[in-house]
Amino acid sequence: MINRSAARVAYKKKQKRKGAVVAALSSFFVLAALIILVPQTPGWEKVQASFFNGEILVSTFPSLLKAFLLDVAIFLWSLPAIALLGLLVALARDQKSPAMFPLRALAIGYTDIFRGVPVILTIFLIGFGIPGLGLPRPWNSPYIWGSVALVLTYSAYVAEVLRSGIESIHESQRNAGKSLGLSQRDTMRYIVLPQALRRVVPANMNMLVALQKDVALLSFIGPVEILRQAGVHKSLLANFTPYVGAAIIFLAVTVPATRYADYLLAKQHRERT
């Protein structure tokens, strides 16, 4: 039995190494083909001058990085509100009592509306509509209402992720809480939620990555963050390289976060198997 188990482990390691070698070779050949073939296209010189100008990239990169700090700030102050509102909506949808049906229906309507409307349209409606009421400063700020639009949209998605985590907890867990004399609230707080939150961490990490990117959409209603700053440089220099610089900055943040989310998902899968 021990020999069979060791042989199985060795076989899996061998297959994994073989797969890694094949993946590395195929990636090398694809990359080499791109490096060799793309410069041979007729319009490559124009594209290179318009999108990959090294001097422009170096000169505009510091201001793009500075503007990106605003993206980070909007992300950081929106995140707690999204987590709290998403949790409240998920708990409202989980209510089983007939007396709580209006609350559950309101939560369902909320998630349906804000998941059904494109985020950019929500930003336009709230970012232009609310300040149009003639509110005094600072309550007419696009920073505030753009952030509110992001919070409302992403809370709907996070609520659904949390609800799926809550519903994945077997009913026997709730029954165990009742048998211990816990109230429905305490059962949810001490038994169901801790397990549900652990299960949805990878999915919510992907939500965080998407939120970090969608903060750039606020540029359409006024804030001078990285996308708008890149647009300013593009207009002044008649060159698209600043957009490439903005993409590099986004990738530097989102790629590690995405890989970490994949790591958490793989770890969760290993623990279940």
C-alpha cells in the first residue's frame, strides 16, 4: 500500500514537471513568434511611435503614478462600505421569516437593479444626477457620488457572493446551533458566517481586482485620476504612450492580486479534497 502511494505521488510529480516543461516551451515559441513577426507588419513603425515611445513613457510616468494614488484612495474608502453593505444585503436575502419578506424583497430588487445596470451607466446617473440637485459643496463633489456609485454596484455583486457562501453551509450547522440553545442571530454570527466568509475569500478577491480597475471609470465624471491624466498627456503630446504607462501601473497592482486569488482558490480546493 505504501509503495503504491509513493508511486502515485512520484507519477503526479513527474506529470507536473512534464506539464511545466511543455507550458514553458509553448510560451517561448509563441513569444518568439510575436517578437519576430509583429515588427514585420507594414504599420509597426507608426504603432511603435504612437504607443511605445520610451521618452514619453519616462517623462509622463511620474505624473501617472501620482494620479494613481487617487485611484487607490477611492478604492480604500469605498472598500469598507462595499463590505458592510454587501453583508447587510446578503443577510437580508437570507431571512426566512414571512414577516421579513418586504426586507428580503427589497434586497432582491437591489441586487437585480445594480447587477443589471452597467457600472458606467450607474456612475453617470449618480455622478451627474445627484450634483444636479444643486447641493452645496462638498456634497456636489464627483469624488463622493462617483464613489457612491461604485459602492452601490459592487455591494450588489459582493452580496450575491456572500449569499452563495451562506447557502453553501449545510442546514445541519444551523440545527446544531439551535440544539446548543443559540438564537438565530447568534447561530448566523458564530457558526454560519465564519465558515461562509472563508469560502468566498477567493471570489471576493477577484471582486477587489475588478473594483480597482473600475475606479478609473470615475474619470468620465470629473476626477483627475490615472485614466484622465493619461488622456491629458495624450492630448498635449498627440501620443498614446501615456495610456500604455497607465496600463503598466494597473497591471503592477492587479496581476499580483489576481495570482493571490488563484492561490487562495487552489488552496481551498486542496483542503476540500
